[in-house]
Amino acid sequence: MNSQIQDQFISFTDSLLAYLPNLVGGIILIIIGWIVGWIIKKLLVQFSVILRIDRLLGKSRFGADFSKADVRYSLYGLIGNIGFIVVFFDISRQCLFGLET
């Protein structure tokens, strides 16, 4: 009976140790995706500021409303966050499909 429990424990630790590299690799890839997404977000915000996207809002029919609410910075943040989400989820999706094989 003692041997049976010992065999089950050994098989459990073997399966856990076999899964551990995939878990660590997945965590590392998520961190890399987060960093790349953050860099893309910062680049998109800076690029939006350089192109002065807020002027496009001023020329639209809602320009007066946007100027009262000072929407410029939230627009830059929105553009950056969309870029972050797209890059992060794309990298995460590719990592998940890569880890399945």
C-alpha cells in the first residue's frame, strides 16, 4: 500500500515537472507581450501628438464639444490603448497556439 502511494506521488511530480517549462515559457511570453504592447502604446501616443490628431477633432462637427471637454489627451490614450490591446492579444494568441504543439 505504501508503494502505491509512493508511485502515485512520483507520477504526479513527474507530470508537474513536465508541465513546468510550458508554464514558465507562457509567463515569459506574456511579459514580453506586455512590454511590446506598452512600447507600441507609447509610440502611437507620441505619433498621434506629432500628427496633432486633435486638430482633426477640432475640424469635425463636434469640435466645440471636444474642446470644452478637453478630449485631446483621452483621444491619445484611446489610440494608444487600442494599439496595446491589439498587440498584446495578438502576441498572446500566437503564444497560446505555439505552446499547444
